[in-house]
Amino acid sequence: YNFRGFRWLQAMIFAIEEINSSPALLPNLTLGYRIFDTCNTVSKALEATLSFVAQNKIDSLNLDEFCNCSEHIPSTIAVVGATGSGVSTAVANLLGLFYIPQ
């Protein structure tokens, strides 16, 4: 059990909910989150990442679509990585193929 990671998770959820509930912050925009437990293993993290990417329907790479934000804004803008650098590096490398920053 990673208590430090759990505390960070709780802080992130609190911050997102505070931002979403304030009409003065980011009007007409709602932040969201989906949480995946990697069990601090690269294989579980990559499995969750592939599932996440598939669920967001990023089936092919169309550079024009991803680079011209005035025409298309993807539902996933970025991903917050795991607490461990080994897991985060593997996930960042995979997400980079889909132009999703971590």
C-alpha cells in the first residue's frame, strides 16, 4: 500500500472538485479524472494506459487533427503519472505515441 500516493490522489481529487465547483475558475470548462491502480508495476500501468487510450477512441494518428486545436480539442488533454519514476516513464513513452502529455 502506497500511503503517500493515496494522499496525493486525494489532494488531486479535492483540487479538481474545488475548481469545478467555482464559477470564477475555468468557466464553461469541467475538469475530470479517471483513476487506475498500477500496483506499482509497469505491466499493469501499460495495460491500463492502453485501455484508457482505447476508451478515448484514439484509433489513428492524424497530426493535423491533434495540432489544430481550433478545430478539435481532445477529451483527454494530459495524464498525471504514477508516483514511481519507472512506471511513469513507461507510461509517458506509450502516451507520447498518441501525443498525450504526462
